[in-house]
Amino acid sequence: MGLVGVVFSKIEARKTRRRMQQWHRDRAEDGKPPGGRRTFGWKEDRMTREPTEAKLLADAVEEFIAGRSLNSIVRDWQSIGVKTSTGRDWTTSSLKRLLQNPRLCGYRRIGNQLVHDDHGEPVVGAWEAIVTPEQWLAVDTLFRARAGHRVGRDGKPAETLPVDHREHRHLLSGILRCGKTKPDGTVCNAQLRVTRQRDCEQHIYACTTKGRGGCGGLGRRGDKVDEYITELVLAKLEQRQAVAKAAGPWPKEAELERIEGKLTTLTEQWKSDQITDDFFFTNVRDLEQQRTSLRNERARHAAVAERAATDTTDIRRRWHTPPEDGGLDISQKRAYVREALHAVVVLPVGKGNGSRGNFNPDLLVPVWREG
Ligand SMILES: [Zn+2]
């Protein structure tokens, strides 16, 4: 194939692709589900919920919003033999793809964009939704936050939430940091690791050796620290829930409506030639940006509200229930801890007090996350 042939075949491919996109868009605007294979959660007709799968999905969404890791949900599904719609085992990435699919709440996405109607509202499909748009937006916001695009209240990008790359068997490994001052005057700050010692039944959080970046000079009884930090985190969650409840509905709803109204008016004026192209495009861009940032803000507010709706008394109960009886597993607990805290600095005890036997909560300094 010569160069001209290549160019033509590329143009053809682009045309086909455009026709495909248009076909998808038409279907989406009619509320029809996208074609192709059945999606997990729905029956073969792609419209009706498959009750067992839909329940699993709805629970997964709720738990993910509440801080459970994808990995922990996937392990749960694997253990009860749940398979994908093509009969495979679930993986964290296949579950992530599914949870990111706006189809869950009845929305459609083509490319990177949700399909909107003429009024700028997302088109709602005719198939049965599994979660509410608020829940799906909360999930979407969480994934975006993890991808490093978290935006603070002031609109500036905030630091990203850390992700647990490894499986941890203990509540606070990697979260506790050594607060001992080294001979050169700086604080050690190494992450404490779990060790066990023969004379002690409990696990011990200890600073790693010098060879591994620590000072090796600090340790604390694990059970006591876990218990104390658990109470601290639960109290913080309760406090935040109270704050989120008091925050009430999103305060900028009217502002968003005003911007949307302006956009509609502007578009109508432009369509009927009352304003110039130049005026229209200059103003429409600015308004659309405002609309996008307000919508993002609304989604974040919804995510906070979703969390507030998670009953903390239930978290407290599940914290102290074994996972096999519906309690939280270690990854879920760590998610709550990491959501509340950056770290806990463990200060050394004074000479002669013995670093393990004598537990003093004042020597644990929590570093809270904002929010
Ligand atoms: Zn140290």
C-alpha cells in the first residue's frame, strides 16, 4: 500500500470510528444500553438487574466509599466463587473498571465524557440502575483522588491519598514513625515494623536497624498501641460525621443553576443569531469551566455526605467483630486509619521506664489529615 493508500485507509478508519461513535451516542441519547456483551450485574437483555450480582455490586460500592480496599472486596468475591460475566476470576483491575463504569447509576460515558442532554444534564439510560448517581459520583471522585487529582477546598490540588501497595497483617505497620532523636540532633522518623520477641506474646512495633534506615532504638507493645489508636480514630470518625451532618446540603446549588441558566440563554441567543459567534464562544467557555468546577465540587460534597451516611456506630461494632461474622478485616481498618491519619509519631520513653511494659498514650502523637 502506497502512502496515498495509507492516508485513505486512515480516513476510512476515522469515518467508521465516527459512525460508530455516533451510533453509540444515538443509542445513549435514546436511553438504550451500549451493545456488546452482558455487563456483570445485569441479565442478558442488558436492561434488567441480575439480583445476586446487583446486590454484590451495590454492597461493593457502599463498602468502597466507606474505605474498604478493592483487594479486600475481590478476595471476598473469590472466596465465595463469584465470577465475571465471562466466567473469569475477579481481579482488582477488573473490579475497578466495573466500578468506574457510569452504567452502574444509569449514566453513559463515551470516550472520557458523560453523555449529557441539551440542558447539560447527564442522560439517564432506560436500564435498571444499581446505585444512585450520588454513590457512583462518590466512587468516581475517590478513584480520581487516588489517581492524584485530588483537589482541596481552596480549589488547589491537594496531596494524594497513599495507597496500600502491600498487604499488611497489622493495623499500624508503616503508619507509626519513630520519634527518637538521633545523636546528630535530627528525629529518626523511620517507619516502625512489626517484630516478635520470645518473652512477649504480643507483637511489637519497633524501629528498624540502622542498616535499614532506622535507629533501632525504639519499640512499643503492639496490642496497647493498636487499641489506643483505634479509639482515637473511631472518635475522629464520629466527630467528622457530626461535622458532615451539620454541613447539610451543598450550598452552591443555586449558583450552579444560575450558571446553567445563563448557558441555556446564551446558547438560545446564539442559535437565533442575537449574539455574535465571537461573543458566544468567549463567554460560553468561561461559563462551561465554572459549570465543570461547580459540578466537581458538588460531587466531592456528595462523597463527604455519602461518608457521613455511613453509620459510625456500625463501624465501631464491626471493628470489634471478626471478619467472618461481617466485621471489618485488617485492610478495611487500615483504610479508616489512613483516611484519618497521616502518621503517628511514637516518642521514646524516659530512661528506666522500660519501653514495652509501661504504656503511656501521651507518647503517641497523631498527625491528622484535614477534613
Ligand atoms: Zn528510630
